[in-house]
Amino acid sequence: MGYCRLVLLVFSVCVGNITSFECDMDAKICETSLVIDYKLTMTSLVSGKKICARGGQLYNCDDTNDINPIPLSEVITADGWGQEKLVIVANSSLSNLPIIVYKDQRLIINVINNLLSETVTVHWHGLLQKNTPWMDGVGFITQCPILQGQSFRFDFIANPAGTYWYHSHVGMQRGMGLNGPLIIKERNQSYSEIEEHIMTVQGWNHDWGAVQDYYAGFNFTSGLINGRGRYYTNITTNEHNEAPLETFNVEQGKQYRFRVINVGAMHSFRISVDDHDITLIASDGKDFNPVNAESFIFSPGERFDFILTANQSIDNYWIRAVTFDDKEVQRAEAILRYKTASLIDPVTSRKPCTPSSKCLVINCPFSFFPETDYIICKRFDEMRRPGNDPAPSPTGNKTFKEFFLNFGFPGRNFTPASVNGIQFVLPKVSALTQPQEIDVTCDNAGCGEDKICTCMHSISINPNEIVQLVLLNMGKGRVEAHPIHLHGYSYYVLKMGYATYDNITGDVISQNKDINCRGEGDQNQSFCNNATWSDPSWLGGNVPDMELEHPPRKDTLLIPSGSYAVLRIRAGNWGVWLMHCHIARHFQDGMGLVINDSFALQSKLPPPEGFPVCRSFPYETKNTTSTGAQTDDVVEADKAAENGELDA
């Protein structure tokens, strides 16, 4: 049996060289470790000395003559801000530690929690976890959080092939740096001969930690690509702190596959490469027919793969990741460097979009850019998947279910993040493995139309049911956009219905009229907790203009304000699967629910032997006496011991 193993050890002294893990193609079992620890930015992982950025290089701050540059691999730079920031990272790497394996290999990852005062879990974003739902890595949903000093052995089959990633699913740790790429390659794929580059993108706040971001709001100070960026003191005049950037090396005349992952906690980005068109070929691990474009937009959790042809003159070119925040446009940058080009920053400009040469942008979360931008928008549901992979249809004896799920902030005096007005709360136990102990169900929570309630929101589905999910961002509580991620499934995107936009300014005019929010008032007043189709004939899977033969597939999709998306899955991947907004603050505030898939199977297929359990103390279940009775028993036993009535 082929066997590939790499265990990265962290001793009491810091190890500076960052090592990614790639399993041998012929191995059947691949094993590695992720050691979770605190680190400081702009501090040497080798010497512990403070590091300063000058001229795109790193130096010990006491090296005033800039004689001995420090290798980038020895420093977590982030945006090069002079004040150190505490981060939480795996194997001393900020968002830049790829795990690369091949389809159908057994992947074993030992997650070791070396944090001083925090629990942790690691979610494998996009993997279906068929027959291993306990390995999805969501604290209090599929497992108990990993306590300080403990470890957890994740063991699952790497399938399907595609671009995925891993990240913490506890609190705001993802925004503190605990994330990285997870790539599953086909053994014989059509692009296997093409060299690949992996690129993570995120917004960054060097002023305070991610927990404070939750309470005070995310303060975007810089953008990072592969954990590196620059702090701009004046973005208009390009004044910055000279921190080093990530460089992607190419050779003229060759093609390269870029796997791009939005690992951020808040912002969407538009990705482009100066003077180069890109050919988009996949998203969220699923291929679609190639599309040539100037750029694409993606939100937290989404991934896109594109092919770049190095067909320009030998030089350096900017890779741009630009936000479109209403307040101020922010950016992250990296360098595309042709072989033999000078080791300097690019001086290139973004491709101009003109009336005679308009730019095509893929995955727009709106219908139009302003008319004078000369940009054509293409929604994701306009992509087409190749081959024979039609959407599941309710034929024969297959049951069809349809759920309308509105993600927003409805309410009057109290406006929490919610789905259908239900603010999601986690149980105090592992929901998948301790279901009888869940005490936060919605049975008596007072939920309903135009009401707000707080509980563990869940919907149930059964094997082979055809499930249609209509995701909404509508009603009184709608905001800009929500990237919605479903664990355990890759769903079919059948249709997207956007708000009505002004085709001159690009502004929203009204919410989509296909949806009847019901409740009190019109669409702008109703909480939209109990939505349905405005045309009743659309019920039962009869929505017009759905793409059923070659629909694209995703696991994370951005739902714009005033809009909806129609998704489908075939139930049967048994487990408890979280569905939530992937903006970190939104989920932490309650914008999520769980899909309880094939509950009868869950009890017949127990978790691995010795799987951890967790609960509050004292606790009460349906099969035990009340906590009060238990306490009384303890008190009586204690009195008996004091009176010498019990044996020592």
C-alpha cells in the first residue's frame, strides 16, 4: 500500500520555514498535521526579533543599513504594519499553507490545539463528507470543539476533485488567520500538464482582533493575497509602507491555472490581471464551460479557477483584488512576474473598458455597473456545466419539497441576523452525535410570520427527496448581499432572480416581484418570514426559465439585495448540515440553520469509537431524571457520607 505522511512539529522554539503538504499521486493514505497556535505578525519566527519592511524587503528593525534581508518564509507579514498583531494560524502560516492531495485518497489530518485559552475546530469547506458527517468540523453541530491542549484526528476520503479550503469554525478565528487552501486534484485531468498557482484573498484589520471586529464592525485597513499586502497611507497617491507582496512567476508563452479562494470574513472582491484576459473554468470545485472575461467577483467562501495565458511582453503586471464598498474602494495586490523581468513593482494599469471594447465581469451581484463604466455583467446562473449532470427532478415516487429561506435582519426594535426571522443559536452539545440532548429547538420559541425568535432553526429532509431551496435577501431586513454556504452538498443553481436596477446608474429600483413576502405591508415592510411565489402556478417545481439540463453547481452563492436564487439537491447525504451566511459577523449573530438529513440513518450509523461528547452541567435529557432530582440525590449522598453511612 502506498503511504504518504508528513507531520509538522512545533517545538518551544519557532520554526521559520513554512512547508505545504502535497501527497504522492500513487499513495492511498495521506497524513499530515495542523498545529494551531498564536503568532505575532512582523516578528521573526526564527529569532523572535521585530521585523520592519523597507523597499519591498524585510529586515531586522535594528539593521539600519538594510544589509541582511530576512526571507519572507520566516515572517508572517500580513500588511507589514509596524505594530505586531496577534494571529491564530496553522503551522505558522497565515492563509498560505496548502494541503494538496488526489481524488479518492484517504486523508488523515491531526489538528493539534496549542492555543492558550481557546477551543478550535477545522471545517473542510466544500467537501461533501459522504458517510463521514462527523468530520465536517463544525463545533456543536458535528463535533465538540477541540479543547486547549487536545487534538482531533480528522479522517475522510478526499472527494470530489476541485478547489476547496479549510478554516476554523469557532467564533471569529477565521478572520484571525486560521485558514488555508485544500486542493484535490484529478489523477488524469485535462489541465494536469499546466502549472498551477494558488491564491487566497481577504480583507485585513491590523488595528484590532477579529473578536473586536464582531462587536465594533470590520475596519478594513488592507487587503491580503496569500497573507501578504501593504498598508496604504494614501490610496489615491499610492503612498504605502513598502511591505513585500506575493509574486506569481510565469514564463512567456505558457498557460497557468490559478485557483483563487476568498478566505475573508467580510468583503467581496473583483479579481483581474492587468493587460491579461482570463478564462474562467470552474467555481467551488465544479467545472463549467470556459468563459473569457476581464474579471470576476467573488465573496467570502467562494472559489474560482481560471486559466491565464502569459502572452504579453516580459514585464511585471499587477494582479488586482478590488472591493466595491459604498464608502471607500479598497484593494489587495500581488505581482505577476514574467521570467527574467526586473525585480521591481509593476507600473501597469487596469485594462480600459470602452464603448467599443466593453469588459465582461462574471458573477456580478447586480445587473448593471453604471453605464459609463462600459461593463457587461454575467450572473452565475448563466454559466453552463459540461457533460451529463442534469438537475434532479421529481419523477416517479420521489417526493418534492420546497423551502423559502430569507436571510436578513428583520424586526422593529430588535433586528438580529436571522433566516425567516429565526436567530440561530448553537446547542450545548454535538447536535449530530447527541441529538437527544438538544434543548434549544424551535418548538416553543414563538416563531412565525412577522415575528422574531431565537432557537436552533432546522429543517428535515429524507433520502431521495428532491429538495428545492429558494434563497432570498428580501423584505424589511434586506441588506447588500449574503454569500450562503451549504455544508454537505454541492447544489444546482437553476435560476437567479435579481432586483430591478436602473440600467444607467446601476442603483436598485425595487425588489424582485416574483416573490410574495406575505405578512404585513408590501415587500419593504414585511419581514418576509413566510414567503412564496407571487404566481401560485410556480409551486411544485414549475418555476419558468430554470436551467435543468446543464445548470452550474456551487456550495457558496452570493444572494444580492432584493433578489433570490433557486437551488436543488437530492437528499440522502445523511448528517446534520449547516447552512449559513459566510460573512463571519452575520453567522455569529444568528444567520444560519441546519438541514437534518436522513435522521433515521444517523442513529443506525454511530460515530467512531471514543468520539468526544460535551454538555453543560447539570443537564437534563428526555431519558434522565430532572436536574433538580439529580442535585437532591447528590446532597443526600453527601449528608450520608458525613454521617458515616457510606463506605469509605
